[in-house]
Amino acid sequence: MSNEENIREYLGIARQLAAQDKLPLLVYLIEMALIENARDLSEDRIVLESGPSLDYDLLTES
């Protein structure tokens, strides 16, 4: 799957979730970007590869 196809797929999923939960689309786009840029999804936390240091604790977000 090409990069453009991946982006279109993620955007489609984000749009569906935003409509379903009646939340802004931006919320889901940010979450997907964080997950996509994560170093290791086997960890309990997501750490961004670049940019400012930002940890997202998956255990406290439910």
C-alpha cells in the first residue's frame, strides 16, 4: 500500500470515528499521527520520534 493510500485510509477512519462520536475530526487525526509516529507500540507509552519530548500514557487514557 502506498503512502498516499495509507493517508487516505487513516483519514477515512478518522472521519468515521469523528462522525460516530460527534467529536472534532482533528482529535482523531492527532491521535492517529501520534500512534503512526510512535517508536515501539509494544510499550505502554507512546514516545514521539522527533519534535519536543512528549509522552502519552496509554494506561491512564481510557
